[in-house]
Amino acid sequence: MLSPMGETLTQTSCTINHMNEVEKLYVQAKTSQATWAALPLQKRIGKVLTLRETLINHTEDLLTLLPSGENEEFPALVGEVLASVERISQACKAGSETLSTVVEKQRTLLSFHQKTLVHRHPMGVLLFVGTSSLPMLSVLSRLAPALIAGNAVIIASPNARGAHQKIIDLCMESGLPYGLVQYECRPNSAFQDLLEPRPAKVFAWGDDSEISSLGARVSALGLPWEYELPTHRMGVVLSDGDVDLASSALLSSLSDALVPSDPTEHYYLHERVLEPIIGQFTRKSETLPTALKTAPRVQRFLKRENITSFRGISEIVAELKKIQNTLHITTFSKNLHLAHDFARQVGAASVVINDQPYTPAVLPLSPDIFTQTQRITLPRMSWIHFKAPWWLPHSPFQLATFKTYLDLYRRHLAARIKAVPLLLWNLIQMFKNERRL
């Protein structure tokens, strides 16, 4: 493993700390988080942008440190670093827009005199637990918005590849407070003691069954948590799909070293285009370098291990709806209306039409999901003051005003227009005669 200074360090195996060490971890995180949250939003964003700059400066180090996917000859980390930089940039931009105090004006008769200030507060110390073949991207896409929101983060991972420790090194070099981001390398089933100090929220992701089993323990402790379900990538070529486009797009995706091999990945080809697509895919794959041509995802497709043919749309829709986890589908059809209708019937999380499939695990997250929302309602019109009790029982003036106000919600325009002068008249009478105002 490489240090921020480029020195070679020995990568150590995962160890389980004593409970006292875990408590110290949280104490340091809470101390750093209090200091960090006290900074103005724009200063926090500036610090995260410095982290982005540090990440760019260490691109070469990362290429030698992180795993390069299925093909060692073609490192995928250039793409992973670029995607990480983009996610940090998007989080900084979204933070300026979503974390500022918002004034919600009440536009109803019952609360027209009020305004509501929406504040977003940091949650505190967050626990990230996850495994991914994209260790840098999977953490940074969540870490950046969490930091912008004012939180501290403890990262727990069952692998010791060094990527997550490198993130800690980058955070320290970029000037983030000591202890704001910490890393615990843990073997499987060893995350339980990290829950005892009660993090503000647990965010978990990955396909590892040990991580998903955290749910029972988290629920028993009454902790809030979010578990990102595994996603399934599917490709569907309808009967009128462009054979040349579909074969090229599928080959480009399947030979992408940045996308890990997924046993659930499957492709459904209409029987009319099945043989033409496989034929073109085979011919085009011969032009690839050996390392890409022999990639597991390419070989599985060539051997038809993950290909199913179908005859009609209803057949494939019924098949895809049986899948419980989140679906990300790429479909090919010359008839965009037909493809759109198919996408609506399937109800997948995302559908890409006539383009290269993408990895859904790198979607950007907004900082506001890592905050607690608080609404404070204040009087907006100081000249209106209600004397308690003003609401019940209803006076005749209130009843007349409310009944007229209801007419504004009628479907017919004539009825709504007729209600306006009556409402104004009743409002004047209420303000003139209601003693509780």
C-alpha cells in the first residue's frame, strides 16, 4: 500500500479491536464532527473540493494501489477515479442548493399568516458498511455528501485491499479534521461491536450476506439504517432491435473492466434477432485485445450462459417482474414508443433505450439525505394576532368563511369565480366581528 507521500507501506490483515478501542473511535469522531459541523456550509464545501484536488493529484498512486477489475492488463481505475471526482463535484453543487435554509410560505386559509423555516442539521457519526468491486467510488460517492452535510463517518469493510485506508490518507492530506473520517478493517461477521456506541445512522451496501444480516442487529438496537439492495443488470433486445447497434453496445459494456462480473446479469434476445446479434458479437469480439476478448463477461455471453430467447413482450415482462431486487435494464428497439411502453410495463428502477448499459452503483447522492430536517413555523404577518383560544368553537363568521372557501376547490370554473366575492365579503366580516382576532 502507498502512503500519501508515495512510500510503500505493508498492508496488514484485518483485526478486531477491543470494545474500548471502538468507544475511543466514536469519541474522536464525535469531537471532530462537532467542530466540523460548526463550520459554515461553504467552508465545508471548500474542504471537500480540496479533497477532490488531492484525489486528482494521487491518481498515479491509486492506479498501482487499487484492483484493476477482471483484466490486470487494462486497469479500470482511471475510470473509477474520474467517476469519483465527478460524484464529489456533483455533491458540492447539490450541497449549496439543498442545505441552505428554505422558507416555505403557507398558502392555505388556515395558515396564511405563517411561514416555515426548513433547517437541515447533521445527523452526527455515520457508519458506512459495504463491499464493492469499486472500493474508491462506492465510498467517495457517499462520503462527499455526508461530509458536506456536516457528519463524521466511520467506514467498515470486510476486505483489506487498502483502498479505504487510502481514502483516510487523502482526507488527512487534504486538511480534514483528524478523526472526521476513520476506517475499520473487519472480517465478515465482525461489525456488531461497531453498533454498540450507537451511530446516528448506518448505511450499508453490497451483495455480501454478512452485511445484509446486520439488519436484525440494527433493528434490535433501534438504530435507523439504510441498506442499498443489490442491483441486477439486464439487457433486452426487442424484435425490431438494431442488430449492429445492439451487438456493439453489448460488446462495449461486457468488455468494460470497470464493470465487475455479475452472476445475475442476463440478456433477453427476441428469437428473431438472437442469431444475428450473437454472430455479429462474435465477429466484433475477435478485434479486441486478448485480455478483453477473454474477459469472463464476454465469454459468458459467447457461450450463451446468460442469454434467453423470447417471443413476445408479455413473456419477457412477466419474467422480469419475478425478480425481487432492483432492476437496471438496457433495451434496444427501433420503435421508441414500443420501447417506452415496455419500460413502463417492467417498472424497473432505470431503463436505458438504445445505448450502452451502465453501472447503476455510481449514481450521485444528494447531501440532504444525510441530514435531519427541522421545520420551524413563525408568524409571517405581525399585524394579525390570534387571541387564545381562537379556533374552537367556530363562530358564525368563521363557519361562513370556511364554507365559502371550500367552493374554491370545486371543479367547475363558474362555481370558483362565484365564490371569490363571497369569500372576500365573509373574510371582511370575520375580521370586523370576530372577537378572538
